Amino acid sequence: MKRQEKIAARLKRKKRIRKKIAGTPEAPRLCVYKSLNHMYAQLIDDAENKVITGMSTLTKDVKTQLKQGGNAAAAKALGTAIGKKAQEIGIKAVVFDRNGFKYHGRVKALAEGAREAGLLF
């Protein structure tokens, strides 16, 4: 499968998923993106089209804990960090948006880290 076809297939899955889920002020959407070397996570309120907060493996407090940003351990650390930050803001529940990626490996590790930090989804 060519790279463009692979990306197009992911975007098609993303579109299908986004029809069904939306973030609210009480339960924002936890949107995950993974690149080859890093992971990114954002809490988004779709009612106001506003990003509440975001973190990545490039964020200072997360980066200091990691050797590498593109593995499952880094994803779990990011999930824990975004979960703690959400708790500080007062968010207890989220809607998980895997962004067209398989719920496997790094995406799953991030979700488990967020659940361990106390987020409900």
C-alpha cells in the first residue's frame, strides 16, 4: 500500500468516527495524533470549537521523563500527564477520539495512561 493510500484510508476512518462523537464542556473530546517520533493529545470542546488544553511528548514536563518520544512508554507517560492536567482543570470524563488510528500499541497505551490518571471513558 502506498503512503498516500494509507493516509487517505486513515482520514476516511477519521471522518466516519467523527460523525458519531463530539466533545462537550462536561466531557471534551480527547483527540490523539501520532507521528513517527512523537505523540500529541488535546482536549477539545466541540460545542464552542475550542481547544481546552493540549500536550505532547515535546512538552517540557513530559519530555524530561522520556528517552524517546515515539514508543508505548512515552505514550503512557503522555496519557498520565494529560489525565492529571484534565483533573486539575476539573474534567473527569472525556470522549476518546483515536483519530482514525487503530486502538493498538501507542494509542492504547495513551488511553490506559489517561484512565490510570483518573479520566473516565
